[in-house]
Amino acid sequence: MTTVQNTTNTASQALLDSVNGKKNTATSNVNETQDRFMTLLVTQMKNQDPLNPMDNAQVTSQMAQLSTVTGINKLNSTVESLIGNVQTGQSYQAANMIGHNVLVPGNSVSTTGTGGYFGVDLPIGADKLTVTIKDSAGATIRTLKLGAQDAGSSPINWDGFADDGAVAKTGSYKFEVAATISGQTAAAEGLNYAQVMSVSNSTSGIKLNLSNLASVSTSDVKEIF
């Protein structure tokens, strides 16, 4: 007896959706809203008081409200799509920063015996800039008097020595910055020096994950090396 094989093929759901034009959730919600509105409007017109029929202006107002709601729903969907596309593009661009060193807001510097890098951001520059490096107990290890500085971010190299000429212990230190112009205090912000290890996409935007275990926004980057 000859066995007859079943040659019936079942179309995949993805293929059926493609052929039939499956509606997305946003479109479905808009259509459901329109259907409910029309059902209510028709029911209202059917059951209206013959002696006090609905005013044309009232019907027109209700139709305008539906049009406004529909337009807002479509606008929201469009904006959400644009935001998603922009964020995807930003993540690809930010990925190019992986492996680069950056200066970002912070006040720490590490040394393994040979010093380390950090930075200072001066919005209007300074006649004098002093950096005080302190240990975990708050004791001053090194004071750097750097003189006049131009406006903007500036990388600074600490040689790893203490004020007494000894090599500072391996570890992480905090630093404070003080700037003056014509004897008056000037704005100054400390900057951490770290390497970009990876990029992540979060609800708050693109984040750069740094070698010092911090995560910062791309807008926080003051300088790239």
C-alpha cells in the first residue's frame, strides 16, 4: 500500500499578518475609540426627544472633540516613534566613545604610586587655581598651585607625590578646587578622568558606563581623549 504524504502547509502567523496588514496597538485603540463614540452618538440620536431634538452645533462639537482626541493619539504615536529612533541613533553614536577617556563631573583621583589624572572646569577662567588633594580622613596630602587658567575644561596630572616629597600611598583620593579672578572667588568644578567601558540604553537616556564604576549621561562629558 502506498503511503500518501500530507502536503498541506500551514501559513505562519507572521506571513498572515503581512498579507492581511495586521493593525498595531495604537491604530486599534484609535479605531475602538471612534467606534464607541459613533455608537454612543447614534444611540443618542435614536433616543432623542422629538420635541427637543439635538442641536446641530452640539453634534458638530462632539465630532470636533472626537477629531481632537484622534489627532492627539496619532501625534503621541508619532512622537514616541521619533523618540525611539533618535535614542537608537544616539546609542550608536555613543558606542564610538567606548575605549576613550573622558572628563566628567567628580572630585576623585587615584594613584598606584605614579599619580593620576583629573580635571577642572572653569566657566570664566581664573587668575589663580589651587587644587588640594586629601586622603580618606580629610588630611591634606598635596597642594597644587597652578596659576592662571583659561576658561573651559583642563586636564591636570598629579605626579603622585605628597607635599613632603614622599610617594603617596596607592588608593583613591578626593580633591578640592579653588579659583580666583582679581581677588574674587571664581566658579570652578572638579572633573573625574575615566575610560568609557560600555554604553547602555536606559529610560532616562543614553548612559556611559565608566571604568570608575560610575554611569553618566553623554551631556555630562566635558572632554574626550
